[in-house]
Amino acid sequence: MRAPISWVREYARLDPSVDSRQLYEALIRAGLEVETIDKVGPQVSGPIVVGRVLSVVDEPQKNGKTIRWCRVDCGPQANATASEPDAEGGSRGIVCGASNFTVGQNVVVSLPGAVLPGGFEIAARKTYGHISDGMICAEDELGIGDDHAGILVLPETDDDGRALVPGEPAIPLIAVLDEVLDIAVTPDIGYCLSIRGIAREAAQAFGAPFTDPAGLAKSPKKCPPSATLQSGTFRGPQENKNSAHLSMTQTTNEADSAGFPVRLDTPGCPLFVAVSVEGVDPSRLTPLWMRSRLKMAGMRSLGLAIDITNYVMLEFGQPIHGYDADRLSDGIVVRQARPGEHLVTLDNVDRTLDPADIVITDGSGVIGLAGVMGGQTTELEPTTTAVVIEAAYFDPTSIARTAKRHKLPSEASRRFERGVDPGAAYAAAHRVADLLVELGGGRKLAAETVAGAVPEMPTQTIAAELPSRILGHPVPQAQVEAILRASGVQVSADAATLRLVPPTWRPDLVDPYDYVEEVGRKIGFDVVEPVVPLAPAGRGRTPAQRVRKALSWVLPTAGFTEVISFPFSSTAEVEKLGVGADDPRLRMVRLANPLADTSPQLRTTLLPGLFGAIARNRSRSLDDLVLYEQGLVFFGPAGVAPIPGVEHRPSTAELAAIEAALPSQPRHLACVLAGNWLTGLNAVPSDWSHAVAFAELAAKTVGLELAKRAVEHAPWHPGRCAELSVDGQVIGYAGELHPNVLTAYGLPPRVSAAELDLDALIAAAPGAGQLPSLSTFPVAKEDVALIVDADLPQSEVAAALREGAGELLESLALFDVYTGEQIEVGKKSLAFA
């Protein structure tokens, strides 16, 4: 939210001595994330004045151009110092190339000595046979806009009806010099997505008077006169003499008057206010003060009627939508969308609606996506003369989900999903109508519509000493009451308790501790002494944590480099591994809102992420790569997890249903090797044996030895793939990758890889991470050589040795495999240490 400080000061009567820096610091202490203070306005200096064109002579030139020799009245002082004053000393001569102004009009003149944006200094100079004694300026030359097609022509009078006088300073008439607070509004303080909310916080921070533009601070049922706006020499709308009332207790879904017909057919819209204005002059332009403020707030000027709705949205925090009354058919009905319905929104996109979307309809069908964006069929156009103004309240969760579902964030949805003030809807609708009357020459119809009612706010009772106890800082009960009342809370107090009802603009005040936080924000968390809670006694890291910590030391020490990749993938990525249709790695979890359409699912294997790291490094001429990663993988659930309500703690059955629907999330460990294992003159290429060694090292870290046997398993090369198991349970695979996989991922030849289920590995070693007991006897090392059948796996021989050695065995390793003259055909010698 970008908030011009002059706008904030209109409602927060801050002392003139309070500068922008003090305001910035006070708002930060109050919990607002104020990021910057930006100075806005044209960066000019020197004499820039109003000039009245007295005469214009068109003079064709030899180069084909036509220049205009103008006499301009720039005021008595400027005229008297002209280089070539006219006979009566009443003007200056200026050469100009633009043709969009005529005699008698007011223009902006930069006199000699003025400096325009970019350091462009104005001086009298001879050109086209004349001394041009200044410059008649366009918007882009003054730095107040992008229009360079013609001269900036001023009106005959300012917004107060005062006639412009030649020679008076022009900058205050064409631009606003101001400072703008750039605030990152967090979801819990959505009311600060408005000048009204920020001004209230500023006033409370300095103990200054606050004027609520909606009049809700004194009476929630009354909409008082609009406040007079001021900005430099420009004033906004004058006081509206009308006062109107909004019933806070009405409960029907029918309109309470004969205004534009409205019917509410969904609980997602408890309130809808409609006010009509006719006779709007479409030729009226948005006044400068409004255009400037919209621009400072980060919004473009789109025409008077739309600008007014945007202006009031920024001022009140209440999104407003205007309909062209002549394009509406029958009455408005607010309901849920029906299957198959479509809407072309204002961004010219045809959207298929979901039954969970709240829509605005008329006799022609859907005309708006409630709380998000209107439709094209009833949008305000440059020729619109009759407007139906909508100010409604929609369910925040529904709007948030609709905006995400259609990938259509908007200024309106940002506010609705954080919770707007339903009590301000009536006042905001009339504020728009009053501005259309004053600035657009329209006529507000007496008949209006208020369908539904302002929802009741929850009542909470807290102990008066709760803020002091939780904050650890003494806050007297009187101060607590004063803070909460200044925040708009209705407080009923006795000696020990406070009965609290939050204002309609504070949907975040529900829990007792919400009020504690509010008190803490307002007294300043800097006065609360930070106390670090004592950690309860524990048993240190879990076995799994100890193993992961050990691997983070052992594997890099062995020469592997750890990488961390995104956990997002796609079915197409997994299919490139050459897996079968029934492979569990294709059972993927789809994300509702993926960061990229190319990776809409969660990974089921770490290998594609490592392949991507290999490819990226090779594109940067790093060819010798030994990478590993440990992280979670996700296997799709049988169903969708239920979403319980927030009114109470989920039941045991609900928690069990959520748990059952969660995907399986084991932790895997994987490596990929490409290029050389050792570099230099005695380079050693990496191969399948290094991938197997990686797995053996990981197993040894948890005190296990792996059994290995040759298998066929994607994405490894048939005949060069080892299945790795512990006590008959398969925990991974290692070997050389299939050539087709290398081609699919753009990898070099002879790349090897390994992937293990780390959780299964840890589970197979219940004493993982524990220090072994130290023997009181010296080590006894024995070598055993056995002649066995050539096709007998060495793992079975090792298992037999391990079983026979019993509990005294500390380590067992194969160090030699021999076949030769001394060994008969079909046999081999296995030597173990």
C-alpha cells in the first residue's frame, strides 16, 4: 500500500512538527512494515510560471517544418525582463513547434534560469530568426507525465473556481509535491490497505485527533459528511450535506428500499449496497488532485468514473464496482456460479467458472466475478452517463480461493481476502455517488438499496491483567482500556475483567491473545523486555537426525558435493527415466498452485533434480561432477485431505482422516557421478563402482553392510545395476545409467548414480548414531579365503561368515576375488578380511 503523507494527514491531525521520518518510525513501532519513504513530484527548479498566449504566427521554414512565433503574457515581472519585450512591455516572445494550443489559452512557461528534469537548463537563445525567451512546456518535459504529443494546456480556473493569473507559479497547479509511505501490509492488518486505516494508526501512535472518513468511529449506524480534501492549492470534493443511516440489525436478503433491485442468494455475500447516479457528463476529466493521488498510490487514471471508484477504495479500503446502468438487464442477483457458466472479465479473458465462485448476475447472465473483477458486458465506458454503484461485503476465504483458482489477483481481491469493513460499505457507496455528482455533474437518485446486513462482531471477555501477564510488562488496566478504545474496540470493564467487541474493520480481533497483541503493538514491543524461554531437558538429537548429521560430514569428506534442488517435478520428467506404467514413481502428488506449469507435481525420486544440476554445471564448463542430495520424496495419497472448520479443535476422527490422506514422504539419499573421479595427470574416470561405494559408505555410517545382486531396474543399464538390500529388504539401487536416459536428460556418456531409501536404512539400524562400546581386548584380524561357485553372490558368503562369527565380529570386508589356473572352471576365490 502506497500512502501519500498529505492524504494521511487529512484524517490524522498530526502536529506540523512531526516529519515523515518520525511518522515512518512510529508506524514501524506500531507493527506496520514501512519499507520506504518516496519523494514524488517533478524535479524542477527556477521560474516556471503560468503564461497566457496573446498571439501566434505560423512560420514555414526551409527544412519543411513550421514553427510558431508566440507572444505570451508571463506576468508583469517576467514581461519586464524579456530580451525582446513587445512595444507595450506586456509579453515575451517564444518559439514553439507544437500546434495543440490557441490564442487565449493558459500554458506552462519555463523562463530562463529554470532547470527541468535531467538537468536541462532553460536560457534565451536565437533560433529561426527570433530570440526565444523561454519554453512552453509539455507534460514529459516537466516530468509529470509521458505525454509528449503537445503542449500542456491549463484550464482557465483552478479547482476552486479561481481564475489563473499569468506569472503565478505553475508547479502547484499541475503537480503535487508529496512524500509517499510504501507499506507492506501483512494479512492480519488488512484494514491498513486504506488511507483510513493508516491514518488511524498514525493518529493513535502520536495521540492526535482522528477523523474517520466513514464516520464509523462515533456511530456505526451513521455516514457523516465527507471530509474536505486538501493538497497544496487544490481541494477535493466539498462537504456533502446529506447524512444517511445504515441499519446494523437488518437480517433479510431483500433490499430495504425501492432502489436498484438486488437479491442475495448466497451466504457468501451478507451485505450489498447499491446507489444510483444519473446524468454524469462523460466529457468531464479527472481533476489533477485525484489523478496525482492515484498515481502516487500506484494506480493509473482510467477516466473520471473509474478513477472515483479507485480513489474511494484507497481512501476507505472498501472495493467499489460501478456498472453502466443502461447496460444492466433486470435486477442484480448475487449467487454461486453454475457448472459450465462463463464470464469475459475486464482483462478480456473468457473464464470458465467454478460452482465455488460467487458471481454477480443480471437478466443476461453473469456480469461479474464477485470481489475479484467485473465483466465486460456492463463495464463503465467513456460514454457512460448512468452508474449503479456497488459496495458489498464478501466472504474473505471464498474470494481468496476464487482469485487463486482463476490466477486473477486484483486490488479488490487483495482487500476482500484480508477482510474489509462491512460497516463502511454504505458510506463508501455514497462517497462515490457524491464525487460523481460534484466532479461529474451527475444527479444522485434518492432511491437506494441495502440488501442484507452488517455481520455481528464476536464478543470476547478477558482478564484485565492478561496483557501484563503475557507481555511481561506492566500495563495498567486504564491504559489497556484506552488503547483498545482508540483502536475502535467497545470496552465494558469491571475490576477484574474486560468485555470487548471489536469494530467492524478488525476481523482479526477474535482470540483473547489477539487483544494482547494489539496492546503490545500500541505500547511498542521495544518496551517489552525480551526473555528467552528455558529449553526443556531433552535427549539431544534423534537417531535419524544423528545419521543425517553424520552423512553431512562423511559424504563430503569422501569427495561428494551436496546440492539442494526444488522438490517439484512432473510426470514427463519421471517418464524419461524409462519406468513402467505401474511404477510407484508415477504415483505423484499434484500441486493446486504450482510455481511453474512445467513442474506441477511433487517429486518421487531425487534423480531428475540431480540430473538437472549436472546439466547446468556442464553448461558452465564444469564436467567432473560428483553430486549428492538427501531430501524428501512424495508418493500420491489415496484421497484428498478434508478441511475441518476453525470453530473448534479437529476431532480425533478428522485428524485421522487428514493423516490417512497425507502422501507417504520418505527421505531418500542419492548421488550422480559424471566425468572423472580423480582429475589431473593420473585422472580416474568415475564409474558404477563409485556409485556402489557411495551406498556402502552411507550404510557403513549407520553400522550396516549392504547385500548386492545384479538386477534390471530403470533408469539403470541392464547388467550394470546392483540391487541394494539389508536383511532381505530392498533399500535402493546403484550402477550405470541407461544410454536412453542419458540422451533424454542431455547427460554425457557413462554417468553413474545411486538412490537409497534413507528412512528404511535408518530403520534397519536401530542403534544408528550410537557410539559403540569399547572392547577391553586387542583386535584380532583374520583373513578368510573360500572357493565357491562362480555364480554365488559374495553377499551370501559374507552373511554366512557374519552369522558364524557371532557378536564378536566388528567388521567384515571383501578384499579380493580370484579366478585363474589354481581355481577350477566355474569356481572363484573370495578373500575376506
